[in-house]
Amino acid sequence: MKRDYYEVLGVSKGADEQEVKKAYRKLARKYHPDVNPGDKEAEDKFKEATEAYDVLSDSEKRAKYDQMGHAAFDPNQAGFGGADFGGFGDIFDMFFGGGGGGQRRNGPTRGNDLRYDMTIAFEEAAFGIEKEIQVPRQETCTECQGSGAASGTHPTTCSQCHGTGQVKTTQRTPFGAIQTAKTCPTCNGSGQFISSPCKECSGRGTTRQVKTIKVNVPAGSEDGLNLRFSGSGEAGLRGGPAGDLYVVLNVKPHKLFEREGNDVYCEMPITFVQAALGSEIDIPTLDGRVKMKVPEGTQTGTIFRLRGHGIPYRRGNGRGDQHVKVVVATPTKLTDRQKELLREFGDVTSDQQQMGKKSFFEKVKDNIRDAIDL
């Protein structure tokens, strides 16, 4: 008579998936035929534990087992009660070219790609910079050279799946026998069994390390740019290539400049006198301060262009331009004398002269005159 599956694994009925897996792996290491060659009792216990794990690790099978016990998987039971349709995904894969078919899964596997978000200053993005970053990643274990086996030992072919990484089961249904393939629970699909795991990496073949990597940020880089570093991701398994590292740039806003393409924009306040009489003023740029001429009668909101003072082109030579919008500042906290002078200025100056363009009332008169002419 079959023992209760929970009793076989030594877990309670409320055990979660990780507890079931941990219990099975403990028994598998203890009773695996590779560890106990020629021991019939150990082999039987290994098969019993594997059968129990196959049911309790599958939520649908486990639900049926909890409801009907071993009878849930007895092909002699009438109707659909004994048929297990929980593996339809695996069946579909087998017939339509999926992961079934008995392919070996213990070949080289490419390492995972990594992403690193790096924040840089506005000027660093504009002119480029070289920085060092610290990247945590999985690297090939130096103790076992990625094999996962302790020094002096080697992984062996898993005796349950014979190195394929999958185990096949045949299920009988009212429509006939259906064969399904699932990941081997003994080797987790690797096709290998490690009886003496490496102490440094616990049999994984990789260890967590922090790697220093130099990142060359090219001139003209923009916010959100991805820089790809081939082979700087996590180590591959079983001789597979390493993944890639993607460095994503986050450019901090500038307190003076805004960027649009390769051009930069800024606002520059000027005085009423500078705007009226003209002047030469200092303008901040990415290259430092430069002189810019403000012509006589300049209006607020006028935009001037400084050629070649923008962002360098990332591909090719040359740079964008800087656009300077001048804003005429209205004087405040005037003295009595200053107010008196401004009143005198207003008395001897027309609205058109003060505004630098036609007054509102003159525009209205012109529109009326145009309407009459029509």
C-alpha cells in the first residue's frame, strides 16, 4: 500500500511550494542512485520521494490528491477522475514544437542582461565624461570554474532524466495514452546531478560579486540614452556567454539652460536703460561667459542666437546654438528723484517711442481705416 505523499516528504498538508521542494531535494540527495550505487532500498525510496514531489509540487495534482488521495491517479478508476489534464501546456508543446520533445537542457546558457541607471550633470552629458560604476552581478565561481561541483569532483549525468533535463510520464485518458514531459525535479532541468556541491557557490556555478566598470559617456548624450556594454552582464552557465550591461543615463536639469535637440535656451534679464540705449552684456554659456551686443531699442522677449555654443553632436562634428531670450526688467523701489525723471521722460516721449511700436489706440485707428478702405 502506498504511503501518504506528505508523510513520504515529511511535510505538513499546509506546506508551501518552497517547503515541499526543500524537503524533496534533501531526500533526493540522500537516496539518489548515484550516491547509493546498487542499493535497492535507497533506489525505491528515491522513486517514492520523486513520485510524491511530482504530485505535491503541481497545484492541480495536489488539489486532486487532497480530494481523492491516490485514487486520483489510478488509471483503473472510471470516468475522468483518474485522468490528469494538468499538463496540457506540456502536451501542447510536445505536439507543436515547444519545450517537450526530449531536448537536452544542460547545454550552455547565456547570462542575464543587467540595467544600471546612472545620473550625470547637464555639462557631463554635453561634453562627455568617463566614470566608474559599481555593478553587482553573478560571476563564474573561481573555486569550481562554474561546474558547481566541489574541487576534485565532477557533475554526473542525472539518472532520472538521463541528461535530458526532462522526465516523461504517460497518462491514460478516455481518448488514449498521452505522454507529457516536465522539468526534471532532481536536477531542475540541468541534466546533471552534483553529489558534492562547491562550498563557495553552493553548486550554482556562480557567485555574487561587485564589479568596477568604466563607462565612457560620449559628448552630446541625452537623457534616457542607453549605453550597451557587451559581455558585462551576468555570467553564463555551463560555458555560456555572459549577458550585456545597459547603462541608462539620467541627466539632471540645469539651473540656467534648457535643451532642445542640440540647441540650448536661456533667459537673460536686462535693464530698461540697456534695452533702450543698447549695451554689451555678459552671457553665461556652457563654455563660460561671452560678450553679446544688445542693440538700441531692444524689446523684451527678443531672442538672440549665439552660434556654436550649444551641445556637441554625438555623431559627427560641430555643435548646436545657444538661444538667449532677453527680458527687460521693470525697476522697483525708485527714489523720488528717479520717479521725477521718469515722469519728465514720459512727458517728452510719445507712446510709440516708449513702447517701441504702435500704441494700442493707433492700431485700432489703423484697423478702422483699413475696414473703411475695404
